[in-house]
Amino acid sequence: MKVAVMGAGAVGCFYGGMLARAGHEVVLIGRPNHVRAIEREGLRLQTPLFDEAVAVSASIEASGAAGAELVFFCVKSSDTETAAAAMKPHLSRDALVVTLQNGVDNAERVRSVITQEVCAAVVYVACEMAGPGYVRHHGRGELIVEPGEAAGRMARIANAAGIQTELSANVRSALWEKLVLNCAYNAISALVQLPLGELRRLGGAGVETAMRDIVAECIAVARADGVDMPDDVDATVQSILSTIPAGQYSSTAQDLARNRRSEIGHLNGHIVRRGAALGIPTPVNHLLLILIQILDNRQNLGT
């Protein structure tokens, strides 16, 4: 199968690399520095089980998606419509586009731009770009994918490549559960530039209390929005603390460390907007949103 990864950062490189190792033709569409490194040396894929240079194609152009039967769509949420429009002229009519992004509404946004089949996916993977063309995988890697006409074949191929994949008719709830995880952890990790293990060690019980307040707001908004969510805040917080590898920095922390604009508007910002629309107070999420936006704006101004 020919596979294209649109927005090949850490997540896209990990899944693209795993499919390439399994013998599929993969093209990674990403930033110039990564593309140059991959063209020279292949994609370095380091996991707890192996450390290899994987042979893949790479491109900085959306035309790299031409002829692909499967497209993993991994761009930042703020770039969703722009990236979908860029690849639209190059997509095969029967291509399957799977959104592997933070946030809960990206599949709908992609469907508003293209006519191909689009399936939402929930991603549980801890990885980072450790250098140009070098992805370091810390753990996990599961995908929960929305059912669709071509999704069953994709799931079989992914599972055969070592990517644990399941189809679920309740992807909306799973997307919201992932959103709650990101809201509880990402902004805090970014503000102090620490991974989960250090947050817990240095912050003690205060970290769990803060997460509990964030999660309570998220669950209240989700339930008011008609999402089937558990109402046990303590259990959700404990699940978050046990799910994230202790040494993993959040994607928001990685963005700020690399002077890139974060996705906070699609994480805690989504909770704030939906809360306002539904009449649910979200003061803790609002504070985190404002603090990260200040850092985003400061970096954008070069100060």
C-alpha cells in the first residue's frame, strides 16, 4: 500500500516509519530540515525495542500525497483547512484520510474541504522529534479509529505492522477523553517545561489537585455537549497519571521549547469556548489558555 503522511512530525514519523518497516511505500510530507535528513540517511526510528534507519521517501510538498491509498493527516489543528486544501488536488478519488490530531473536530473540518473518505482517530503514543529525521518513541502507540468503508482494511494493515489499532463507533467519546488528558497535562507541563514524572515529584499532591480542577471543568462541558463521559473525576485523574510515561514532555511543552505556536486554542481553548456557549464556567482552563497564549505571542514577536 502507498501511504502518505501529511504533516510528518513525531506522531506522523512514528506511524509512517512503522508502516515502512512492514514493507509499505511511505512518503513523509514535512518540514525541510526533516526532509533533507531523511533523504540523506533515512528516518531514524528509535523505540524501546529497536533503533533503525528506515527507508522512506520524503517531500516538503503536498503533491507527495499523489497516488496514496492511505493518508495519515497529522498537521497542527490550526493548519487543518489549509493543509487539506493543499493536498486536495493530488488525492486519489478512493484515498482514505485518517486524522491523527489533537482536538475533537478535525475530521469534520477536513470533510468540509475534500470529498474523500475521512475517519477520525484517537492517538495514544509518546514520542518526540529528537533531531532532524530522528523520532524517539517512549511508549504506547495505539490507534482508535472511526469505522468507515476502508477503515477495516487500514486497521488490518496497521495491526500487521505492529500498530495496535481498533475500530470504534464511539470515537467522539474517545476523542473527548484524549482532549481531557491533554487539557489536564499539556499546559502545566509547558508552563514549567517538565515531564510528568518531575511534575509529580516536585509538585506533589498539588499537581493532582490542579488536574482534578481542570478535569472537572472538562467533564462538565463534555456532558453538557452531549458526550458520553464518566463523571468520576478522581478516577479520570488517576488514569491520566498512569497513562502518560513519566519522562514524556507534552506536545505543548515541545512546541514552546522549539519556538513553535502551540495548539492550546484547540485544547483548553476548546473547553473555554464550548463552556461559554453552554453556560459552563471554566476558570481554570481559561487561565491556562491565557498563560500559554501569552507565551505563544511572546515567541511570535521574537521577545
